Amino acid sequence: MKTDQINDLILKNISFSYYEKNNKKIILDNFNCKIKKGKFTSIIGPSGTGKSSLLKLIAGLIEPEKGEIKFENQTLNKVINQITLIQQNPSLMPWLNVYDNITLANSNNKKTNYKNIDELIKDIGLGEFSSYFPHKLSGGLLQRVAIARALLFYPSLLLLDEPFAALDNLSREIISTELVSIIKKKSLTVLMVTHSIEEAALLSDEVLVTGTAPLRVIDKFNPPKSFNNQTWQNLGLRKSLQDKSFNVYLKLIRDTSYSVLQKEK
């Protein structure tokens, strides 16, 4: 195996089940997948099929029944700073302002890659809101705080579980593209679960379409080049939708996703 492939996120023969009373629900059954290091990968699939559980397994929040998860040639079996999970609910402390909510993650004064917190707050677009409390912030700003908190230690692997689902379409597009810009500069590996096909197509280097539980990858899609070789993130969704190749790409993902849903019924 090549060195760069060894550093990928590798899930090998992963099995995991939930138990409710006397019922066993199989979420993953000998699941295998490889996520390329330094790439932004999105997962699209039916609700309730184990996508969020997959992220929690990678993050070390729950343990697989069997199998191995490796990243950067390291076996993942516990929560580590290099892997951060951002969920739909920002889960901020209401009695702390923006600055303190972000620095709460660094209560033990661990070394970060930022010279100071102000630099991070400015990068994420929160410069004028550092003294604000959560109840004064919009949904988009709340999510920026959660993202800033996650990026404080510049994790090598960023896991996103529907992080923009609660936002209006405009805020969702602005924040998501800004996040990708930061991610690209830092060469982070990202795995995002989303139900938005447009969002996945716009942001991702690869889109995985999954089926019903037990979770499995049905197909993989890589974006075409735009007519002027700009990234789709730089073009934005509205301009991307004017590109024929992007629309063809969207249709491929959408048709595959709908096919999965039809088979589920």
C-alpha cells in the first residue's frame, strides 16, 4: 500500500448494532470504506440508516463490535484532539460569550496552532461578535462559534453531521463555502453527512451515496471541472447551477439517491 493511502481514513470490516429491549438493529455489518486524506467527502443516504453512528464511531464516541478504524496509520479507539465532530446543534454554553465558548475547549491551556484566539475568531467571521452571548446570535452565527471551537486545535480530521441543516439557504451557502475555504488552506480531511445533494455536490471532492441499514456505499461520484476551471465552491451554487456539467453531475447523484429510496419502499 502506498504511503499516502496508509494515511487515509480506513474503515475495515466494521460491525455495529443498537439494542432496544429485545430487538437488535444492525447498523453496520462488515462495513468497508476509504476516505482520502486531505479531501472533502460527503455522504448522502436515507434517514435512520447509520450515517451519524458512523461519524460517532470514527470520533471514538462509541465503539464498534468488531473491525478496525485507522487514520494517518493510527488505529482509532478513543476520543483524540486530532478528530473533531460538529453536529447540527451547536451546544453552546448560554452563560458564556462567544470568546469564552470558543476558549472553553482550551481550558487546560493546550497548545494550539493559532497565535491567539482573536485570530481564529476573525478568520471565522466573528470579530465583532466576540462579546455576544448565544441568545443574541442568529443560527448562522451560532454555527460559526461551533466551527471555531472545533477548529481551535486544527484537527487533522473534521466530521460534520448535518452542520448547516438548521440554517436558511443563503446562510447555509455562505457559511459552508467559507468553511471549505478554511479547510482547503489547512489541508484538513473532512467527512460530512448531509441530506442536501446540492450542498454535497458544491463542497465535496467525492460524494458517497449510501443505502439502507446495514449501511453500505452504493456509488461514488467525483465532480467534473467547471468550464473555466474554477472550483464549484468559488463559483457558488447559483453560478454553478448555470453550468451544464454541474447540472448533469447533480442529476447523477439525485437519480442514484432516489433509486435507493424507491428500493427502500
